[in-house]
Amino acid sequence: MSRATGRGWWRSGLLASTVLLLAACAGGGGERNPAEVRLATESFRIRVTPDPSPPRALESITFTVVVTDKETGAPIERGEGRVFASNRDGKNIANGFSPTGEIGTYRTTLNFVTAGTWALGLQFRRDSLDVLERTEDWTQDVRTAADPWEGAVPNMAPVDTTRRDTTRSTPQSPEGAAAPR
């Protein structure tokens, strides 16, 4: 084997290795949203994504819920479900799903009343004749409510301290009367 042939084989191997490495790094299936929670019941696979993430107390948080059949992977159309949450203080919130334009995709909103760790659960059924199937509970950290002054621009206008204070009222004497001593 000549030296030129050996180099060609080595270059081909290096090129093939590089292509395989780049394909592996690319992931092939797109990037997964880090806020997405993956759940399952006996019959369904469920993906839940809160928006915004992480959620803040006293803000409406929209949950997008994608439900597929566990065996076939087909999206579940016209299903019914709800998400519910409780915190350590005994506060409970819940809301039902609304269908979106996408088959198998539903939305709901929750408004966490306090910051802290909340336990969330989800129930879903294919239609009103089926039993609600419950997922395992998961936890969600909720940040404190946004400061109402956050992002406000301070008033930087100078204050005129040479002007007389007009907020004090001075007793006025009736016209022609002598001022009190």
C-alpha cells in the first residue's frame, strides 16, 4: 500500500467520524424545552409546559398540555382534563382544559396566589364516558410576585427648593382689621 493511499483512507475515516459526531451533537429530534414536564397515566403520555417559566405569584400562567395515546402515539382529540395545585399553606387552585387549534393540544391557566413550592397534578380522559386518569404529582417552584415598580423610570426632574411653601395656610385678618400680635 502506498503512502498516498494510506492518507486517503485516514482522511475518509476522519471525515466520516466528524459527520457522525456532528449528527450526534445535533440531537436529531430538536431541543426539548427545559420547563416541559413529561407525565404518563395508564393510557396517555402527557407533556405540560408552563408559560412564563418559571412562573410568578399573582400572574396568570398558561399551561400547554399535549396528550397522546400511550400505545399508538396518536394525539387525543376532544379529551377532557384539568390541572390542580396545592401549597403547604393549604391553598388550592384548579382549572379545566380548553382545546386549541392543534389536535391533542389543550390549554389552561392557573394563578398561583403565593410564592413557594406547589404540588401539581393532572387528570385527563378521552371523553365524558371514561374515567379520569391521574398522573403522578410534580412540584413547581413559583417566584415572588413582580415588584409593581420594577421597570418604572424614576422621575429625575430637579426639585425647586427656592420656591415658597404654598401648602401652609396663614391666618388672614379681615380687611381693615389689625393683624394679631
